[in-house]
Amino acid sequence: MTAEAMERHPLRIALLTYKGNPFCGGQGVYVRHLSRELTRLGHHVEVIGAQPYPVLDEGVPLTELPSLDLYRSPDPFRTPKRSEFRGWIDALEFATMRTGGFPEPLTFSLRARRHLAARRGEFDVVHDNQTLGYGLLGGPERLGAPLVTTIHHPITVDRQLELDAAADWKGRASVRRWYGFTRMQKRVARRLPSVLTVSGSSRQEIVDHLGVRDDRVHVVHIGADTDLFSPDPAIPEVPGRIVTTSSADVPLKGLIHLIEALAKVRTENPAAHLVVVGKRAEDGPVAGAIERYGLQNAVEFVKGITDAELVDLVRGAQIACVPSLYEGFSLPAAEAMATGTPLLATTGGAIPEVAGPDGETCLAVPPGDAGALAAGLTRLLGDRELRARLGAAGRERVLARFTWARAAEGTAERYREAIARSAGTARVAGSTTGRSAAIRTDTPLGSAH
């Protein structure tokens, strides 16, 4: 196929995701929106995933590649019935969980390799969404098609932040066991031919932390669904409402600093209250801070809401806040900006790439600084004109830079580059093999000396 024909040819894409929950973390969101927009471009996308399975839009098929689902709610760390074990991969998954490790990236990669090998020739490209498991090594010979991998950010960053937050040596030992899979991900990442990432900040960290060659890492910004996340003047603004998306028990998200900031703000503005889109804090530092500051009636957690409910929640807020210590991109920031809700965000990781300049498209504060968060919240709550200006400028920034349509176009370009590179490598290998065979055939016995 000529290069011109390849440019017109719709691609057959296998999009892998070992975890696709659309309501917790960014992986499910990424898979859903990217697969939809690639399909709109005319490509044929098949998502291959494990539990929790992703929610996909019409026209995007899902092939279920089930794990033992050891972390499912409401029975995490469960012991499966004997009848649930289907082979050695399941046994490995259970044994790793029982010894305190997280097995899913490895075991999903092994199941994916077996599945793809049985379907050789059905896909033009395999796109891995940050599994980074040993099973995905071996190139097109093993997987049946060239591999492109998205690394949103190195999980080693999460690991270090949780080690820093651990209370004692037992806690640190538990964190090290859980994140044992990051050693595998480092080794795999260094051998990948094509890595996509979502920001310049993540790109540099992939090079520095994982040791991936910088010429193999390419930035393709992701974005917000700007049709869904859009302003709606009919939604009334709720006085004092601050909204954030966060998992209470993940130190990286910085929720405890926002709780401390809220306590300071309420001394001057008693109407200020926080709605957290995420899992409720039952115990731990965040739950302790809520109780310590008497904020039980000023902090609400919501989980499992629909997209429409989430959008209206953000539209009705006076402030959207991203208090994270680090983000590889920050979809919540882009989505809040797309609704026209003014954003207060830290400068952790790639957040400034998304949120833009302080005072122009957002208010920016240092990560981990509750006092700075409190000052920003107080300023925005007291200045309607500033909220309106930042909200409008934020939406314009997202429309210009961060949409899923643009993400799909950039990703498809990288697919075609990977396919062309793989074809070129195969031609070179075939030519070399042919020349070697000719030399062996034409060389008389004994003349090698």
C-alpha cells in the first residue's frame, strides 16, 4: 500500500484498557472519548478491556477480557471460588494480590497477548492505555500489529507521594508491595517504540523517571467534551459552592489541603461549602480533618452520578478547584473550564499547561499550600466580575486547545507513523535476510576463510 493510500485507508484499531471505570480516574474517560472520536473519523475501533468495563458510545464495540475482578465493590480483596480459576494467569493474579501486590497490569497484558495472537491480521495497530505489562513486548510478531502506548504520567510519581504520606515503616512497606508493578512498567516502557502522552510535563517525567528515549515520546493533548461540558445560563449559581474531583484516600489529589483551606474560608464566608466528586472519606487524614474542623455539614461527597448530573453540578458552582499536588494533565480542570466555571488550581505537574496563566484563565497557587488555596477561594467568592472573566477565558482556551476531536486526529497520525515504521523495519529485515541467504548460497564451502 502506498503512503497516499495509507493516509486514506481507515485503520482497524485494538484499544486496550486494563481498567475502564468511567467514574473513577481518567483511564475510562480517555478510552470512551478517544474511541468515539476515532470512530467519527472513520476508523474501526474495538476496545478490549477488563473490569470495571468502560462505558462506550454507540458504534464502539467492547470485547470483554475478564480478570478475577479482585477489587470489585463491595467486596475488594475477595477470595474467588475454585470454579472461577481458568488457568495459570488467574492463579498468578490471586497470588500477587494475596501478597500485597497489584497484579492487573501484568495479568491483563498476558491475557491481551493471548487474545491478540489468536486474532492475528484483524488489526492494523494495537493501542495500549498504560498497561505496560510484559505480555505486550515482542512487537508485531507477538501482537500481530505494531504497538502504540499511552502513558498518562509515570505511576512512580504516585508511588513516591504515597511513600511520603505513609505514617510509619509498615505503611511504607505496604506501599512498596502494592506498587511493585512499577518495576515492570519501567522495564517495558524503555523497550516501547512509540509512546504517547498528554502533556509536556508528563513527557519530561517519562524520559527522566522511566528512562524512555525522548525521540520515542510524543505529546498528544487530550481534552474535554465541549458539547457536554458547556455553559448553561439556565442553571442557577449556588452561593458558596466549590466543586472538586478527588479520591479522598489518594495523597496526590491534595484534598486534605482543600479541606484545611475551606475551614479558613468559612471563618469569613460561612456559606462556603465543598462538593467532592469521588469516594467518601471514611477514615484517614481527610476524614480526620473534616471532623477536626467541624466540616461534616460543609463537605459533601457524590459518586456514580451521570454525565448530565456532573455537568450541572459544575455549572452551578461558583468555583471549580483542582488542589492536586501533581497531575499528568487534569481532565477535571479542562472540563470545568469548558463549562465556563472559574478555576482555582495548583501549579502541580501539567496543570498550568491546561489551566493557563494565573489571572488570565484561572487563579494559580502552589501545590500543598492551604493558605494560598484559602486566599484564592476567598478572592473568587467575593468578586463576581473576576469569576465571569476567568470563566469565559477558560472556555475559550479549552475550545482552542483541548478537544477530543483534536486528540483523535493527533493520535491517528501517530498510529500511521507506527505502522509505516513497522513496515519499513520489516522490509529492511526481509532484505537483509535475503542478502544473507544469497551470500550463503553463493559462497563455496570452505571459502569463508
